[in-house]
Amino acid sequence: MSVLFWLSDEQWSAIAPHLPRNRPGVKPRRNREVISGIIHVQRVGCRWRDCPAEYGPHTTIYSRFNRWSKRGVWQALLARLTVFDAAGQQSIDSTTTKAHRCAAGGQGGPKPRPSAAAGAVGPPRSTPSPTSAGG
């Protein structure tokens, strides 16, 4: 079994003020556990059904992720946690990674590829079936 992911106190204190409140219906009581479960599923890449029970019912974890996705909560949360530095670059944890020049296709740019339509001018590549010949 993989190692479980839990939000630290510092991470939770940064996220908690931006979560939706005062919505009608049942009040969510286990936001920290459920969000930790959502992050676990996203990091590990497992199915919602395979989410460890320590995070709560997998249906609750999926429902919260799905409902908040439709309402734009994740995008708003990410926008509030994203920081812009002096150069105008955005980061969440102020870590930067320099990409090698080959990461964008290398020198010389993209290579032209022949179109499939150009090769379609020649004779058919299959032979007709003897049953389809009329005659």
C-alpha cells in the first residue's frame, strides 16, 4: 500500500480560509481529510474507489471533488494561492525549473511531415474481393 498523504498544519492554514462556507444542506465536517484524500488520488493516480478508507468514504471524496470542480472552487483556490514574482512569473511554492532548449522541439523547429492526402493519389492498396466483383 502506498504512503498516505496528509495536509500539514501550514498547508491547511493556507487553504482553509478559501474553502466555501455557508452553503445550504449538510455542513462538511471533514474537509481536511477529504481534501487530503483528493490530493492522494491525484498524486497516486488510483481510482476513486481505491482511495484508502482513512480519508473517508470514496463516494464523499469523489462527490466533493466533482461538485467543487463544477463550481470552480479548485480554480479559485489555485488563483488565490498562486503568487507572482517580480519578473511576472507565477509560482505556488517559489520553485523554478529551467527547461532545456530541446524540450520545445530542439533546434530548427518542427520538421514538416508529408500529408496523408498526397499519398492517396496512387492505386488502391487492396485487391477487390472475388465475391464483390459483379459479373
